[in-house]
Amino acid sequence: MYSYDEKTLTLTLDLPDHFSVHSIFDCGQCFRFDELGDGTVEGVAFGRALTLKEDGDSLVIRGITDNEFESVFKHFLALDADYNEIERTITAKRSGDATLAAAVQKGRGIRILRQDGWEALCSFIISQNNNIPRIKKIISSMSEKYGKPIGNGKYAFPEPKTLYDAGVDALFDLRTGFRAKYIYDACEKVLDGTVDLAKVREMPTLDAIDYLSQIKGVGLKVASCALLFGFDKTDAFPVDVHIKHLLAKYYPDGIDVSDFGPYAGIAQQYLFYYERYK
């Protein structure tokens, strides 16, 4: 249950268990939200500008209607997921794994956002050999130049057709570098139907990785990130250089990431957060 003030577009609900605004938006899974320094996070998702803040035992969300919360943002924020059960499943799958148990404890509060698939795909193409501040700046510039204005100086993420029509050179001018041709190829393949993003959600994860890898510049890591953060494939386990080092450190004898089970991607986020902040 929650209360809603229609005049101020403010929704207030009991703070869910295993929900930390800071942790969710500080674990590298999305690039369009910023912390304002007072516990408030603001950003753009699904064409809406919104803010979130923990206020005691409440979660306060501003900028969306109650209908938008029910139809889009409850799912986006994973408020319809049982993270008590998810944590039990993760730890039971690898009982006796002290590192994972500590990571789950440290990362409690992280939830994997269900972002727009197209935005997640483009964002993680941009993320290749890049750092978070620069990724955020590129995405912000791209949205400002080619996205739909949504008020308060905010812009929706651009549609494939708009970016395709802009052309490779214009994408390069946004300081995307070698990634410009990859973004353009993604636009082209989505527009001509070579890659049907609606079908991706219905595919097994390994098949979806192969399917997205038709796009230039999309390999295992980028596809896995897009699937985990944009297509609700919680068994996708992205491996970048940081995760490679982490796995070598804590699992020197090797590990099959499928051992982490159906929530391997969530376990990955816990491990990443643990190593970063322990």
C-alpha cells in the first residue's frame, strides 16, 4: 500500500526490505541517475524524470503518476520481486561459500533494475573500455541532442530511428569513438528486424547472447549486461576485468558461473559491490 499526492506527483510507500536507494544506483547498473548529496537520487527512466529518496521507514518517489508506478515503475524498481527468496536461493545454491555469504550480506539492498532493453543495449555498447563518468556524459549528450524533451531540462533516451537517421558521423561527434559504428549497427539491425528486442525476452539466456551478438561490437560481456539489466535475465553473469580479478582471487581453482544458479547475475552484483566496498 502507498499514498499518493496528485498535486505534487509524490508517492510514498513503506520502505521495502532489501531496498537501498544508494546501493541500487551506485553499483554500475544504470547511467542516467545521480545522487544529489542529501540521500536523493534523480534521473530518467522510461521517458520520465523522477526522484527517489529514503525518508525514515518510507520510500518517496516524485515525478510519476500512481498509474505509471503500477504499470511501469514498480517493475522497473523490482518491487514485485521477492529478494528474501532470491537471497535464500543464492546462498543455498552454494552453501559453504563464505565469500558469497559475506557478499550477500554486504550487498543487501541492491536490486537489479528492469531497464528499457534498447537503452540498456546501447548503454553497455557505450560502456566498452570506458569509465562511468564518461559513459554517463555520452548518454546524457546523446539524449539531449536526439531524445524527446520531457521537462526540467531532461530528455528521454533516443529511439533507434532517430539515431540511425543522425548517422555514424553524428554519433562519433558525441565522443563515442569506435563505439559509434556499433551503435549505428544496433540501430540498423533493430530497425530492419534482424534483431527483434521483443523476442529477446522470450529466449533462453545463452540463445539471447548469441542473438544479440549479431550486432557489431556486442560480445559476451556486453550482451550479458544488456540481458541482466534490460531484459530481466537474472542468470546472465557479465564478466569484465574486475569480475575476472575477483573470481581469480576468491575462486582460484576456477568456478562455473552457472553454479551461482538462476540468480547468478544478482550474485555477481553482490560480489562486485562486496569487493568494491568491503
